[in-house]
Amino acid sequence: MVLKAVIIEDEKHSRETLKSMLEEFCKDVKVIAMAGSVEEGVKVLSVYSPDVVFLDIELKSGVGFDVLNQIKDPDFEVIFTTAFEQYAIKAIKFSSLDYLLKPIDLDELQDAVKKARTRRDTNIYREQLDTLMQNISRGDVRPEKICLATTTGMEFIAIEDVVACKADGSYTCFILKDGSSYMVSKHLKEYENLLAEHQFMRVHNSYVVNLKEVKKYVKADGGYLIMTNDLEVNISSRKKDELFEAMKRL
């Protein structure tokens, strides 16, 4: 099946370049329309019924999210594009949605198209978009929710409910206040960076902890933390001073 695509990008050169890449290297994608502004984007999406939309975050007439705000119940996949690493990228990552940094890498483009083709649970995808829009609506205030892609589907978790993240090979286990846990097929390093602004800290090779959920520090056995759910977490010796300083700043 051919995927019908719309490109919303305010720079003509970028629009044409992406269109050419899709036509040459993604034979199962057909670009049916392009737009250069928020207004044009909304108009195009009201006329056409694309399967996937390549949406630039920064548009001269506004931001790409303004387009989504004006579309009721979007039934297309969105692949965001941007030339900048910005707070919006973090919001997109928290929602487990796809984005492409310009200049667009061919392998990443093909991978994003492949994922857009295979994702078919519309209700879950809309919830991902809703999570994104809620986080974005807070401006550059920190996102409140994170979307976790597990083996069974998507879980939408309040960040404040996470006690710790534990490395398990190339996977990460999220441990929550209520005793539940979720395994995600991403390295702990990715979540270390993503959650750093939410008072989370890497205290050991195997653990990133929510500093607000630390109940006690125990000196015995080289030093370890007891979390509010009674989880015991070892601390790397080189992280102790940094941990104590971070706790003072809470």
C-alpha cells in the first residue's frame, strides 16, 4: 500500500529536498500536497486525507503544533522535522513520537516511514499526540507525562509517579510508586538525559533515581539509598558528593 504524504515546511528548498528524498528512496510514499505556513497546512489537511504528515516545528507564521491544534481528531501519522535541538524535541521524546533533525538523514527518514507504516493503533496514537500537546501547551515548563513503549503497548505515566529507572542490559525498567513496573527497549542513558531536568539523577551504573523519592541514605555496605517504596539502590562512590549536593538543592 502506498502511503499518502503531506509536507508542511516553510522553506521551499527544504520542501523540495524532502519531496525528492521520498520519491527517490521511499518508493511506497507518494507526496500528495505541500504547504508553507500554518494557514496553508490547515487548509491542505482539510482537503486531503494523508496517511503521514511531515511537519516542521518552526514555521514563519507560527509553529507546527498550531496546525495540529486546528485539526479535530487527526487520523494521520506525524513525523516532526526541525533544524534545532530545542525544548519541543524533549516534549516529542516524552511522547515517544518520531522527529527528524535537518539536514535529514536518509536512514532515519526511511526508518521513520517504516514505523509510520506499521503503527496502526489509532486510539493509542491519538493519546500520544494528546500527551504531546498537553506538554507543549505548558510552554518551556517541564512535561508532566512520559509515554513508554512497552512490549504490550503504550503506557502513559505521570513523571512524578516514577521512583527509579533500572538498567537491564539494553532495556530500562521503570519502577513506580504503586509497585508496578514497565520494561522499555531503550538504554538507561537515554532516560538519564531526558529526566535530568525533573530532579532525576544517575547514582549508579544501573540506576537513575527520582531525588524527590529518596527516603534515606545508609552509610553501611559502601552507602546506598532507600526510596519511598523501600527499594534499595546502591550508590557509586564517585557519585556521592554530587548526590548530596543535589539533595541540598531540592
